[in-house]
Amino acid sequence: MGGKGPAPKPANIRQRQNKKAGATTLSSGQAQQGPPLLPPVRIYQALTVEWWRKVWASPMAPEYLETDIDGLARLALLIDNFYILVNDPLAWGKAKELLSEIRLQEARFGLSPVDRSRLQWEVQKGEEAQAKRQAAQQPKRSSAGAAGDPRALLGVVN
């Protein structure tokens, strides 16, 4: 049960918007030069290569420094080891241990929404994402009638 009084204004029209000190907005449409090469220490699993490509195509990539590439490469090796172990049912215990280390390392680079919040990174939403969100919030109309009037379905029954 809500409190008394009017509902709060939407966040985008409030006069005072408390900004976090040091917060960064990441552009989702920024062009990249392409991902750096994975260290040539082995032949990587296809899923690892795909993960590496997605990380460097993400809005977080421009925030990474050259020194972060080494840490991400070590994380890629952990992920590659996980994909190797997960194919062996006898090694699932080791794979589970590896997942906990992967989770800790991913947090350093803002690879989940919670981690981006902790780092005070906000991904800028494009117009398309905003339109999808607004369409999902509007009530669905029936396909009856040009104006969407639900009474247009009614008719005379003999």
C-alpha cells in the first residue's frame, strides 16, 4: 500500500538529478578498430573467440587501457579452460571452481550489469532501445477495428 500524496515525477523531468561523482556514460554505438589478438599460446575454443570478439565490440571496450589487455587475455585463458573442462563430465567439479574465478575476474572489467553499476558506468541507450521500452509499457490493443475499439468485435447473433 502506497503512501499519501501524489506519485513522484518521472526521473527525467525532476529538477534535481543526483549524479554520481566520477560516473561515466558509455556510448553503445562507438566504432572500434577491432579486437586485439588473443595471445598465441594455444588454439582457442570457438566460444572463447566469440566471447573475446563480443568484449571488444561492447561499449566498455573504449574504457579499457592498454594494460587491461593482459588481464582480459588471462580471463580469456580461464574461459577457454572452462570450455575445455565442461565437455568432460568427470571434470565438472574443476569447471565449477573455475567459474568462481571467472566471475571474480569479469567483475574487474565491468562485464555484467552489476559490475557496471559498481564501476559507475552507464550504457547509453539508443533511440531504438527507447522506442522498444515505450512500446512495452503501453497497453496492448486488440486488432479489432481501425481505432482499436474492443466493442468492434461485438455483433448480432441469430
